[in-house]
Amino acid sequence: MPMQIVRTSPIEGQKPGTSGLRKKTSVFKRPHFLENYVQSTFNGIGGVRGKVLVIGGDGRYFNDDAIQVILRMAAANEAARCIVGQGGIMSTPAVSHLIRKRKADGGLILSASHNPGGPDADFGLKYNGPNGGPATETVTDKIFANTRDIDLYKITAATPVDIDTLGLRRHEGMEVEVVDSVADYAALMQTLFDFDKIRALFAGGFTMRFDAMHAVTGPYAHAILEGRLGAAKGTVVNGKPSPDFGGGHPDPNPIWAKDLMDTMYGPLAPDFGAASDGDGDRNMIVGRNTYVTPSDSLAVLTAHAHLAPAYKDGLKGVARSMPTSRAVDRVADSLGIACYETPTGWKFFGNLLDAGKATLCGEESAGTGSDHVREKDGLWAVLLWLNILAETGKSVAELMADFWASYGRCYYSRHDYEEVESDKANAMMDALRAKLPTLAGTQVSGLTVEAADEFAYDDPVDGSRSTGQGLRIAFAGDARAVFRLSGTGTAGATIRLYLEQLETAADKLQMSPEEALENVRGAAMILSDLTALTGRTEPDVIT
Ligand code: G16
């Protein structure tokens, strides 16, 4: 086999973040950058000799070239087989499913998620383990350690592997199996939901708009919504994946999915709107004139999941990331099931799902999922919503009004300050961290601080401890402000400020979030001194 051993040396900046390694595409294209990280990943998981890997990406710029490099390195490292999505494209939840279905040893996902793609935009790579989920911190720590002392990588000669034609072929002693990216995933969805009921809903005139944002879910949504479920042609818009996502920002939130929001708040709004992100794991749900926050979506899905066949026997428990609103806690409480609070990052849900402690999980960052895979799953969330709408016969607005009347409303908003100079962002976090022990009892902006701490998580399954997971300030009256630095950005630091205020008074359930959160935002700005320490007066993005 024409295997080459290439001498290399460690490259700075290869520490995996919240979800694998994300960098500017131009950084990933630098000599040895990708190769070093791939070899370190292989080394970090004990080598890939004789192993089966699933490989797929969201189709962004550099996806195809990077997959060729990964295949050549897998062959040189003596992997037995790589299962690749046709054209190198597969959504993140579909990769997770395929790893589990085929009992593969793991997988590599090429994506920078909701970040834009292109030569001047972002790229990313992450490793998922045999359970189909993102590598735990224990594994990413090993990968990182390998990036620090790597001195060689192995790669075969630069013969392109055909990944466009379905079927099995060989590449330098390794099997390469090219599979339909959609088929297995669509079949899985059909086992979870009542497709007959949803088909009847559409047949009865129910209308929907699904914005695939020129990203990976287009083919999945066409096949499932318009194909198997009979939604009208044209239900799926922007359904053809493009390497730069049509020049857009494939992040399903009211800012970046503005066209969908305008449609849903306009005179010709269909009954239901939804969107998904670059790699298909995030979702946005919006009814006619009714945007549903991701935190509320998790809570509503928890309350009604039993209406879908897969969850008809109830949920074992639920989990949310710490900054996610506590709406779901209230539902879990009334259902008498456990609710786990984890650090940000889907990887922290894996152990809970594997151990059967949680069935549904969700995050404020537009991610919801269940134990059917080990990733968040955009289309899954949309289908569960459709199943619930079909069973209840209610509109999204009616469901939300009923929900808030039963559980109260957790007004919620996230303010992002992007590309802040790292020194300044760290200085702000350090100053606030130092202040936390003194804050209880402080009166600020009409609120009283009840408790303040830095979140740390003790995994109830493997006993591992994750520290430094966000600064949280709880106020009397069920209000909360949380500060943390994003672990997915590729330039400077992004400060995330999460604001939450519970309201239970019947006449205060239809306020604007800005109004409901005014005091807690004021208090957070005063306590953090954010403007003085970073020079920022307004967030770049409010979701
Ligand atoms: C990733 C993680 C999520 C996390 C999100 C935001 O999502 O999988 O668990 O909530 O990043 O993380 P951060 O606040 O650190 O930027 P995705 O969709 O980008 O893969």
C-alpha cells in the first residue's frame, strides 16, 4: 500500500470547543492543519485499525476535499471500513443514527453547524463515539493532548475516492461504502411518529413552510415532508444544499430565518413554520404570529410527547443545559420525572441517554432531541410538533396559550456580544466571578440577588466533574441571569447573556419579552459592568 508517513509538528489552536474543532476555513486549509487534527483524533481514540467509521458533512465549502483527506488517512491508519454519505453529505443526526444502526466504532462529522460556509467563513470537524454522540470531554482531552505532541501522520497517495456513486468499493485496502444519506434516517422517523395522522393533517388542508436555509436538511425535508407525509410541493423552501448556504447564515432563529418569520407574521402565513441549520441538528418552530423559544419548545414537547407513538409510555426523565430556561423543570415536576441540568454541549446528554435516565433533552441554542439518536435533531423536533398538532387539533398559538396558563411563562432571551476582544471578555468574566460570593442580598434594578455561583456539573453516570460552566445569578421572584463565553465561535470571544423571568399572573402572559425582562437585563448589566469592561453597549444578536 502506498502509505506515506509525513513528519509534522504541533499546531497551536487545536483545542476542541463546545462541539469539536471549529475554525475559519482558511485555517483548516493551512498545511498539515486538518491532517494533524485527524491523526490526533485517531490517536486519541486508540487508533482506527480494523475499525468501522461513519463519515459525513453538511456539504459546506471544503467538505469534499476534507473527506478525501480523511478517507486517505483512515486507509493509511488501517481502518476496516468507512461508511460515507453520498457526495460526502449527511446530516449530523443521520450520522449519529447510522453509527448506532451499523454498530460502527464512531464517526467524523464535518460541519461548523449554523456558522456560514465558504472560503472566508467557517469549517469544523468533530468525532462522535460508538454511542453515536459527540465525544465526551475525557475523549476530547485525549485528542487535544495528541495535538500537542504529534510528530507524524499517515496518509495514502492522493487518489480520489469515488463517494458520489452508491455501493461498496476499496481504497488502498480499506472498504468504502457509499450510502443514501436520507433513507435510513427517514425510516427511523417513521418508527417514531404517527405518519398516517400527520398525512391526514396535511390532506385536510394544513399548510406549512419549512426553510432548509440552503443547508443539509433540504433533501431530508423534501423526502419526508413532501414525500412520505404528502405536504404540498413548495412546502420546503431553500431545499437545495449549497457550499455557502446561498450566501446566508444557516442559523434557525428569528434573525437569520427572517424570511420565514416575515411569512409567519404576514397575511398569508401558513399554519406552521419551521427551519433547520447547516448540519440539521438545530430547529426553529414558529406558528402563525407565534414564535416559540427553544426553551419553551422543549417544555411543550415534554408535556405532549406521549401523543407520539415513540413516547406513548411516558418519559424516563428530561435534561436541559444550564442556561436553558426552567420551563421544562416545571413540566417535569408535574409529570413526576427527573430533570437534569447539564453544562452547555450536547455531549453532556450522552451518558444520561445511554443510562436511560433521560428520554428528551434540549437547549436554548435551538436544539431538541431524544434517545432515538445521540445528537440534537432538527427534523425530529419538527415531526414531533406536527404529531402533537395533528393529535390535539390545536394551533401553535393555542398550544402555547394553554401551556402558559398551566405552567406559567418563562420569559427568556439570549443576548450575544460577538467578536469581543478575548482579553476584555475574560476580564469581565473574571471580575464577575470574583464578585459572585458577595452578591447574595444585593438590591439592583428593582431585584434582589438570592444566590450567585459558577456552575459545575457532576455527571451522575460516570462521576466526572466539569467546572467553569457559566456564571449564574438568581434573583428573588424566579428571575435569572447567566453569563458564559461561547465555545463555538471562530473569531475573538462571544459573550452570551441569558435572561429569564417567570410570570404566572394570568394577565401577564402575553407581554413582550423585552418588557418582561427589562429589570433582569438592567441588573445583569450593572452587576457585570459589561459596557465599561468591553466597550459594548448593545448586543449584536438577540434571540
Ligand atoms: C453546539 C453544541 C450545543 C451548544 C451550542 C452552542 O451546537 O452542540 O450543545 O448549545 O453549540 O454552544 P456555545 O454557546 O458554546 O456557542 P451546534 O449546533 O453549533 O453544533
